[in-house]
Amino acid sequence: MSESEKPSQIGKNRSDESQPLILPGIHRYQFFTNLKDRGWTLNLDRVALFGIVSALLATTVKPLLRGNPATIYCYECRACYATQDRCPVGISLQAELVVAGRALDYDRFIRNGGLKCVRCGNCQSFCVQYLPLPRMFEIMQQETRQAILAGIVPQESLIQGLQQGLIGKEFIDDVVKAIS
Ligand code: SF4
Ligand code: SF4
């Protein structure tokens, strides 16, 4: 191990003279990019970056694999809330349904009335991205139905959904079967 690589020297070299000089100040930059000069604690920024990139990939890859990629494009701007009483079943937070579809969050989807959406498309014209909201909601409805039948959705969510009239007639039988 050379003198510059000893643990006691880690983080003390402010430049790497062995690197070619391409730009003024490049040695300082190379210090930050040269792993051999940095102890693992000095690489926390890289660990954090890795975590952020992994979370980002999980957020985007999951909807892609599940066939609901349009959910990735939602800005969460909430412009679709302008649908208001044009939604025939009184859903007021369409963006919540989109986010629930992206994250595969069944409880959030049910709580916000996802299972009573009749996919009329009235909210689509309010979306700044003109996302295919009815199709996105339909995909999540089918995924939620499968999860209900598989017993994955918590019973409390289903009971609360029934009590609050949040379950559309297409799904009533499956929900009743799941809680009985
Ligand atoms: S598509 Fe669903 S959420 Fe949108 S207006 Fe129609 S019923 Fe409401
Ligand atoms: S208007 Fe469109 S992009 Fe904005 S929150 Fe609603 S669905 Fe997402």
C-alpha cells in the first residue's frame, strides 16, 4: 500500500496529482470522484444517491411491469380536481386514484372511491397531460379485485368502503365474499 493509500491518509489528500491535468481545478474534482482516497463514511453521498435512484426506479419500473405506465406521467398537479360535480359518482380526488395506481396502494384507491368509478372519462379533459384516466382506473380496479380475491386487501378497508358507499356494483359481490 502506498503512502497516499494508508487509512490515516484517507480524506486528507485534497488533490490527485497522478491524474492528468485537463482543466484548472480538475485535481480537486478528481479527489471527490476517486474512491481510493475516500473512506466509506465519506461516500454517504453516493449511498444516498444510490437510494434515490433505486426508489425512482422502483416507482417507475413497477407501473411499467404491471401495464399501467401512464401513472408515471402524472405531475400530481391536481388540476383534475376541477372535475367536481361532472364526476357522476362524486369522486373528488382523481389524482389520489392515479397515485394509488402507481404505488399499488389498494387501501388508498378504495378510500378515494376508485371502486365506484364508472370510467366515464369526464375527468380526463381536466388533466393537463390528458392522461387516459378511465383506462388507468380500470387497470387499478382489476388489480384491486384480484387482490381482494387473494385476501391481500385489509378487511377494515373493505368494511369501511362498504359502509361509506365506496364500492361500485361491479365489485360488491367480491367484496362481500371477501369479508364474509
Ligand atoms: S372516469 Fe371515474 S373519476 Fe373520472 S369522472 Fe368518470 S367516474 Fe369520475
Ligand atoms: S391533472 Fe393529470 S397530471 Fe395533474 S394530478 Fe390530475 S391526473 Fe395527474
